[in-house]
Amino acid sequence: MTQPMKLLAEGAKELGINLSAGQLEQFELYYRELTEWNQRANLTSITGYEEAQVRHFLDSLTVCLPYRGVTEGLAEVRRVVDVGSGAGFPGLPLKLAFPDQELHLIESVGKKTAFLDHLCGVLGLEKVAIHTGRAEALAREPDLRDSFDLALVRGVARLSLLLEYALPFCRVGGKTVALKHGGLETELAEAEIALSELRGRNAGLFPVSLPGLTDNRVVVAFEKVAPTPERYPRRVGIPAKRPL
């Protein structure tokens, strides 16, 4: 019998993550639930078994690249927030790989958070909170603001916008990690203003070199160096209209 999630298991090992048989079974169940719900909720255009292993699950695990010696590096990452989680990427794959982490999933679309709630129940996950709402509003809640070791963003928006959404959630010394594609020189230059305003600094760019992920993907990390000023993030909708 073919090993479930073979491509994921092999790729994760290259990242320094050894997934157990039980963890791979959880990813298998994740895939089945995703494809079933996708028929009515339009969660993703990537539904092929091999493609989902690589472009959803393995791609999500590349958020570990800024942490040298993945297991040891992530030992201090106890509280994680995934901003704009969609169908759970990249936060839930990270949670499956590192189940001791406390994970908060932020998504504004109700049908997507309904899927996330269902999925977490099916997978039997603990220490997961799901928030239906906009990041600009949720980042002002006292138990969420300035409190996470790691904030994750996976999206096509420019870095200056992603930073205003995500960096306010981080504690001082915490990181915002973004999954992007290469050719970011202009975006990174533009993001310097946002970093100055939001009290962050560039913590490195990490090329992704894994089988099946050869389309110039990169992971970009930013570190929070001081508390975010009270005026950020701005009101809902303003960051997208007027990026920093």
C-alpha cells in the first residue's frame, strides 16, 4: 500500500521535520475534508492529491525556514496567529507538525471559518481558536494585540499591507513570516516605511528549494522591535486603500 502523503513526508524531512504516521494520517484527513467542503464552499482551486500535498501542506511548512534547526528554533514559539487563514494555510499544517503550539486562525469569511471549525473538530485539535472578523479590528483586542510569538501571512497583497495586518499581533521580539514569490526588491524597499511606522525590522529572506516548489517561492521574516503604536492598524479598509 502506498504511504499516505508521501510527497509531504519527503519534503518535510528536507525542512528538518519528521512527520509521524499519525500526523500524516491527520494530513490525509485534512485533504479529504478540504476536497469535500470545496464542492460547496469554493475554498481552493488546488484539489489534486499530489498538488495539494506540495502546494498547500508542504508550502505551509516552509514558514519554518527562518528558524535554524527547526525543532529547536520553534521550541520558543508557543503562540501563533494565522492572519487571513482561508482554508487553514499555513497555520493548520504548522499546528499538525507542532501540536503543542497554541494557534489562532483569523478569517473574515464566515463559510471559511465554518470549515475551519468543522475541520478542527474532525482532527481533534486542542489549543486552536477561530476568529471570524477583520485583522484591523481583531488586532485591537487586548488578548490578541502585541501577544504572539509568530504571525503568519500567505497572500498576494504587497508586504507593506501584509505587515499592517500582521505585525500588530506580534509581541516584541516576535516574528511576522510571509510566504511570497521572488523579485521582491521593490516591495521590500516600499515596506521600509511600514516597518518604521509599525516598529519592525527585516529579519531575512529565505529562498524555497524543495521538489515541486520551484516557482521562485521565498519566505520573508520580520521581527517586532517595539510595541506597535496605538494608531495602527488603521480602521477596517483603510490599509488596503492607502498602504503605508
